[in-house]
Amino acid sequence: MNAVILFVLPMIVALALAQRQQFLSVDQVCGPSNDNTTRICMRSNECNPEHKDSAPSCGFYGGIDLICCPGAPKLVYNSLVSLRYLKQPYLDDNIYRCTAVIATNGLLITSTNCVSDDASSNPNSALFGVSNPSASAWNHMEIEVKEPIVNHNKGYAVLRLAEPIDKANLSVHVEKANFCSRTIDSQDKLYAVGYAQHNGINCGLFKTQLRLVDFNECRNVHNEFEMLNISKRTHLCLRPVQNSRTNLSGPNNCQRCLIASSSVLHVEQANGSVCVLGIATPTMADCIQSEGPLYYLGIVTE
């Protein structure tokens, strides 16, 4: 049965492309591959020559020939979204800034540095299933965001979607986060994943390995927003592992900052499963790529 499934996958990909061709653009997932990888729409000259001749077309975008190239790492962070805002100060354009995580079918969680008391500075929609929101314009991959519910003392905000994800007719597959149901152990690996930034605008996803350190190591963390309710009961103190920041997509000239981007803490467990454990605590606003300790608010389900 598995052999049959693998044999028909290329035909399924081709059919899907024919139906969705008008929506596909650079860096968008365009189908599965026959191994533990994903097919990504990319410029034909960027695809591995080994796969180029057999890769289906994604169509044209901006006069560029795009093909559905296999071999991209399988995206396991499809519960992350990029938030869209009106560009300040003239509100005449949109930009993507900050990371959020899908909590339920109708709710997202992000950090309080991604929301504001000024309605025009709040996110107006969420972009799903895109690893590099700066690459191009998107269609049928966004849902409008309503006014946030903010907990300033804890450093997080809940965003309500205008319509549930399963009713939104998105052209991409996304899933709500698998929140961790237990505390971490010595076999687990900790990673922060979020959107890198350039001049305050989201670039591609990046990943940084973290290690749990004594809570006292965070006592000198500069708390720009004077968040008072930080304690061992609700927060973790972590430190980036040196030279562990890697781009999952997008250009290399973006700052891979953990706090300003509202990065999300993931646990890769010994059995290979991945769960979400927390979200960066917004102790600073600037996008600074630091190796110092930082706080994450823990999110653990029972």
C-alpha cells in the first residue's frame, strides 16, 4: 500500500498545482515529496539541477518562472503565523511583524510587544503557512484579527480571529499548536523558532537552540517594560547555545532576535515529537541578536 501511495504522489502534486496555480508564489509549500521533505515553489535557477527537469511548474510570479522543487526541509512549525500591521506613520501600506502561535481554531497567542493600546498599531490579520512573508504578496492565506486581549503583567496577548481556521478556506495546511503536557527532562532539546527581522519587518523563519539555566542567571535581564509578574512558577530562564542560530528560510541579512520577534519555545522530545512550551517575554523592544539569558513564559497544558 505504501508503494502505491508514493507512486501517485507526483500526480497528486501536479493536480493540486493546476487547481491552485494562481495562489502560489516564492517559498510557498506546493506539495509533499517522497521522503521526509517538502516541495517549495522557487525560482527555476535555484532548484537543484538533479530535480529541476522533473519538477512541476508553480506558474509565473512577477515575470519569474517558478517550479515546485523537492528537497526542502519538512516544515514542522506550521502552528506559527506572521502578523500583519498597517505601516506607520502614514498607514498607507502593510508590513509583517512578530510571530504568533495557533492556540485554538479561533485564537492566537503572541507577546505584548506585538500589540498596542492604539488600535491602528495592532495587527489586522494573520498570515498562515508562509516561512518567508517578505518574499511576495499572498492570497487566500490570511484571516482578519480582532482586538487583542492583553495580559501586561505576564507579557502575552490573545488574538481572536474573525473566523475559525477550519472555516476560512485557506490555501495552505496549518495546525494548532501541540502544547506540552509535562515539564521538560534531560533528554529533551529546546529550540526557539520565530521570524527574523530586518528594519522591524519579518523575514524568514529561524531556529535557535536554547538551554535551561538557573533562574538567577536572569536576574540582571534589562526589563524595559517593567513587567512585574516574572517568577519561577510561570517563567523559564534560558540561554541561547552559541552558534546555533540557523535560517529555515529567507535571506541571511536579517536579525535573528528572540525577544522582539516574539519567538516561540519548542521542545523536541526523545521520541521525535515536537510540542510548544512557551513564548518569549518582551523585556525589550529592539531587535537585538544577543547570546545573553532571557525569559520565556511557560504554557503547559494538563
